[in-house]
Amino acid sequence: MKRIRNSYERTTGEQRKLLFESWEQSGNITAACKTAQVGRNTFYNWKSRFEKDGYAGLEKYEKAGVAKGTGRVSVEVENKVKALHGQHAEWGKHRLSQEIAKANNWVPLVSPNTVRRVLEESGMWKEPENKKKEVPLSQ
């Protein structure tokens, strides 16, 4: 039997504050969770932050994951992409990506879409001519 997972909205700062206020008053986690209408996992997820920063630590929710812009390729790889494109302007993004990987013992350094982004940012990217053009529907 397949288990159905429920999806809930993220807790608000007010909910988290109510959760920990009622926990401090009653000392009962279950009652505090019922009062704030959250699960016990939510309590334990926020408990360490509450112990560290108090109520101020419950205000903001920070997204998990890598910070935006940290996944960029190095300047050396960007220069390789531009130089290889300058030598072989007829090659597409996939071929350029594969040639850079081939030169690096077949370890990929850059994805085809990153090759395209690098070339677009430097003004060197042109749409392939063999790409299908949209034909308007006749009425």
C-alpha cells in the first residue's frame, strides 16, 4: 500500500512564537503543538534555533540549499569556452562541452547550457540556423 504524504504550509513566525510560549508555560510539547497547530517535528526543528537565539531566532525562515550564484564556473573554464568557440564557431553547445570534457580526461567541467550562458553573456552566441521556426496557424 502506498503511503500518502500530506503537504502543509510553512509555519509563520507568529505560529512558532506561540508554539514556544505555550511550551514554556506548560512544559508540555504535545499541548504546545496542539495550541500552535503544528507537528512535533516542527517543534524539534525549531528548538535548537530557539535555544540559541531566543524568540528572535524564530522570526525568519532561511531557505536551505546553495546560495544563489555560487554554482558559477571558474573564469578559466569560461575562457576555455570562449577560446574554443573562437576557433570552432560552427560547433554547438553540446560539442563545446564535450570537447572541454575530453581535454579534461572526460571529466565534465561545464554543462551545455552553461556553455550557452557564457557565450550569451559575452555576445558570442547565435541561434542555430537549423532550429525549427514556429509557423503561425492560419485562421
